[in-house]
Amino acid sequence: MSKPSRPSPRPGPSFALEQTVLDAGQGPVCGVDEAGRGPWAGPVSAGAVILDPDRIPAGLDDSKVLTAARREALEIEIKAGAVAWGVGFASVEEIAELNILQATGLAMCRAIEALAVTPASALVDGNYRFRLPCDVRTVVGGDGLSLSIAAASILAKTARDRLMVELDGLHPGYGFASHKGYSAPAHQAALKALGPCPAHRRGWAPIRALLKAGPA
């Protein structure tokens, strides 16, 4: 009796997309990704990274498939070995004023502008072509395909997580340090008991519903 076949492991990101851009004479090329578009609280963040192909950290991958400890270790390696890296944020107020999509683009612009080397091209995770200060190439599922985008996803995630820990100290009782502003049961319970704080995205439908319902 034959053994059941196992699914093939996910191949993981590579430098192939970056190399195609470089071979076309359109470098330097950075990877760009965001973190925090969906939470109920806190800013949205973005990372931008121009990798040195000779100094790419082993194990780079989509930040969502890595543990927090692995992300933090890779963050150090990325910053030490990259040609350039940058992180940008868009605040809760900017999200309310612009909408989350445009605020994400603003955070990406700020991340690219923070790079010490000006890129000619950007590989951006997703299918939306943001207006950025360089040529944009969208890559659906890019954080699992491109090493530069994966690196950017890690920097965006670790930077935002640290900021949410800081917000936990400024606004205790909501559990920001643990759930990072996402819709965890503990977060929902805290909102019902305490109401929203200045870190919450009051334009979000769940927050509006809780405000309308009043305290528990």
C-alpha cells in the first residue's frame, strides 16, 4: 500500500523579481509592505528595504508566518545588511482624514523617503498601485514571493508592534501590547467597559457600533 503523498512545502520568497528589475536597468529596487491596515486601533505602518544580494539574511519570509522572536532577530539582520531601509507611519488621525487605503500609501511614501538610497523602482505587496516617489510594480502575495517585500513586511510589523506596546502604557486596560489593536475578544470586552481611547479608529464600523451601544 503506497504512503499518502505530503503536500509540497511552500517555496518561499526569492530575489528573482528584484533581479529582473535590476537586469532591466531600473534599480535600485526596494520592497515595500504595510502592517496594520485592519486593526481597530493604532497607526498603519510601512517598511521599505533595498537588499544587498550578497547580504540577505537566511530565513527571510512573510512576517505573518514567522514568530515574534524570529521577526525581531531578522529585523536586526535586515538593518545591518541592507543597502537601505526605512519605516513610515500614518496616524489614527490621518487614517480618519484620508481613509485607510490612502493612509497606507502615505505610510509607504514616508518609508521610501526614509531610505538613505533613492530607489528607481518599488516592488509593492498587493494589487493596488499606490502613488509613490518611484516606479511601482505590484506583486500579489509579494511577501511570500519577493525577499525585499518580505524584509519590508518584517520591518513594518516589528515597528508597529513596538509602538502598540508603547500605546499600551499610555492607554492601559485595552491590552494593546498583546493583541496590537486587532479585534480580539479581550479588546472587544475592554471597549465595551471603557469606551474608545484616542488610539482607536473611531471611523471603523465596529467602534461606531460600540459607541452607539454605550458602556456595558
